[in-house]
Amino acid sequence: MNAADDSNAVRAAQYLRMSAENQRYSTKNQQNAIAEYAEQHGYDVIASYVDAGKSGLSLKGRDALKQLLSDALATPRAFDAVLVFDVSRWGRFQNPDQAAHYEFLCRQAGVRVVYVSEPFGEDVAPITTIVKHLKRVMASE
């Protein structure tokens, strides 16, 4: 099934970030993984936000993430979900609460953040919150 052909598909934006340290995280590899996930889970990727060659340690210089957050909080908004390769692509913020804060802002606005290569995907159970926080701490190291 092609999610774009399904009128019930969830409109999604994808966020891609590569700081040039690891080819595994190339924007093309992230985009391919997100496209596969979207196809299998009923998402229609309608927007892309790309921070190429940007460190994930802070929001400074990450114009695409800043724009994504602005667009997620806008009314009306074009998408209802953000697909991200993994927790570290969202950010390697030195304070893991910063990454959680940006995700919370999206969720509060009705935009879910989905980490497509993480085992928890879009689960929001309490144990997932613990695992996600641990991954944020590991990403900041």
C-alpha cells in the first residue's frame, strides 16, 4: 500500500540531521529508512526539514529544526507527525531535557514525534519514556 494513495494516511514531516561523523547517519540513509517506515505505517511524508553538517549539541545553527518547531506549533499546520531516524538525530543536547522539551512542545500541539529506527517507535507508555530518556542521555555523551 502506498501511504500517499491512502486518504487516511497521516500527514508527516521528516527531520534529517547529519553532522558528517558517520555515514550510517547520512541524510539519504535516514530518508530511506523514514520512507520505508512511512510506507509500512500509513504516513504520507509531505515536508522535509534537513540540517546537513550540523552538530546536534544545541539548537544554534539548526535552522531546519527551528523551522520545523515553528511549523509544528503554527495554526493551521501542514502535518500531524514528525518522523525522525532515531533519538540522536533529534539531538545530542547536553541537557537531555532539552530534547524532551522540544518533543513535548510538538506533542502538546498535537504533533507526534516518531523515531522510526527505535524499538519503541511511536509508543508513549511509561517504560518507553524511561528508555527514551536513557537514549537521550547516551546521545549527549
